[in-house]
Amino acid sequence: MSVATAWERGLRLEVPAEAPIPRHDEARYDARGDVVIFRREQTLTTCYGLRPEYLTDIHGVATAATVDEQFGTAYCAAINPRNLETL
């Protein structure tokens, strides 16, 4: 899968200002690839995988929770707490 392709077919994700997600200009959710891609200015900056094995930090969990809320998915339900990084 190409990140650029996922960006093009992705749906706009509205990230709440209070979410602990790094600053960006736009985010898109690609259901086929189970990813969220972030753009700052004209550059694609970050791609978060939403499968449980990739949800290991607060940014990924917050991203998955936002997708769950807006698109009715259940990514957060599959998170294994043992995979989460400790601060």
C-alpha cells in the first residue's frame, strides 16, 4: 500500500483540539489500509496504523479513538494494554 494512495482515498478525520495528537493541518482515515495519514502544509507527515499491534502510545490510541467515534469502528476495543508504552 502506498501512503499517497491511502491519502487520496481516505476520508477526512476531524481531530478534536484537545486530543493528544501532534499538530497537523489535515488528517484522513483510510479504512482499506487501517491507517490515518496526517498532512502539514503540502507534506504527508505521519501515518498511524490502527491495527492493535500498532497501537502502542497515546498518540495512536487517541487517533484510533477519534476514528472509532467518527466512523463507528472498534479499533480501541482490540488494544492489548500490555502493548502500551509506559511513560
